[in-house]
Amino acid sequence: MTLGFGIVGTGMIARFHAAAIKEIRGTKLIGCFNATYAKAERFAQEHGCVAYPDLAQLLANPAVDVVTICTPSGAHLEPGRAAAKAKKHLLVEKP
């Protein structure tokens, strides 16, 4: 079984998460979301996943099992809450 990951926020820390996901057997980076879609597109091209223009679309993908929140620390609540409501596992780092 492969665990599919979605990344919310595609800044510097997201690159570390993407690299870690790539190294863990049985995981795959499925998609990403960023409030600035162009940034999500660049990240997706770099990491071989799909950029989503809307968080709800990423969360609706049944292949996404785990969502890692890589937004700035003050912006964790809303995407984390949305992922929990979508019944996704969460990874949220506290600075």
C-alpha cells in the first residue's frame, strides 16, 4: 500500500518535506497547493506532482491520505482544519 501525500504551502520547508517523502518507501507525493497558484505549479514541476488551484480540490483527491502543512506558522489553522474535516491524516510542524 502506498500512502499519498499532499503538501499545503510550497515555500522552503515544503522542499524538505518533498525530499523526505521521496526517501520513504511506500509513500508518494500526489499534489500540492499554494495560495499563489504559479508557485504551486513550479513546485509541482520540480517534484513530479500535481498543482491544485484550490485546497478543496487537493483534499477531495482520494489518493491523498496525508496532508503536510508547510504554510507559515501563523497560517496553519485553516488548512489543517480543512484537512481534518476531509478526514486526512495531518503533519503540522510547530516552529
